[in-house]
Amino acid sequence: MMIQIKEKKKLAAGLNKALAWELRAYAMYAQYAAYIKGLESLTLKPHFAQEASESIGHAGKVRELLALLEVEAVTVRDESPIVHTEDYHVMLTESLKTEETAARTYQKLLPLCKEHPSFTHALMHIYMAELNAVEEAKALLGR
């Protein structure tokens, strides 16, 4: 069943951008969970592992929406570089940047699917999770 959305091309492009960003976030968080060292690893290793898991979940939901639109989903991550470090402060700063970008990406998608409540509902849940992740990253940075 084909989903009828007025701005299907724009929505599909935006969803693919979001999917690529989630795949990037997964790669970054999995890397950080593996490389975190010292006392900070007690709290940050599970945090980064949870963020990696959440990114995979978001990617799956976005992929499902692309399938409903009957368009091809990307299979590669966004090309934005991932800072490889063992410095927890740098990791958290990169986490904040990643979550802020994700939140902006989903915020831009919401108006494109306003005529389709199930798309709006799915994307709103992800958007709210991204906003929560922004606040959590800020808290971990002491901001």
C-alpha cells in the first residue's frame, strides 16, 4: 500500500539523512563504549552502549518509514567524521553535537509528514528521545 504524502521526495530525502546520521551515531557510540577508560568508564561505558542501542532502534524505525513510502533506504552512515579519542570530555562533547544534529534533523522532518499521523507519531517519539539525549549530554558535561 503506497503512502500518500504531499512532499514525499523531501520526506524520503530527510528520512535517509536521519537514517545515515543514526548509523553514524551507532558507530560513534559503539566506539566510545569500547574506548572509554578509567573511573569514568563505570558510568559512561553503559551510557554509550545504551546510546548505540537507541541509535540502532531509531535507524530501524526510520527504515520502516522509508519502506512504507516505498523508497530505498540508505545503508551507509553519514560521512561526518567521528573523533576517535580516549578523552571522556571529548567523547561527551561529540555526543552533544551528535544529539543536537539529530534533534534538528527530526524537527525538520515533522512538518513534512503532518498529513500522516502515524509518521508524525513515530518521528515525534524519536525527536523527543533526541531532545532528552541532548539534555543528558549537557548534564554529563556539567552544563
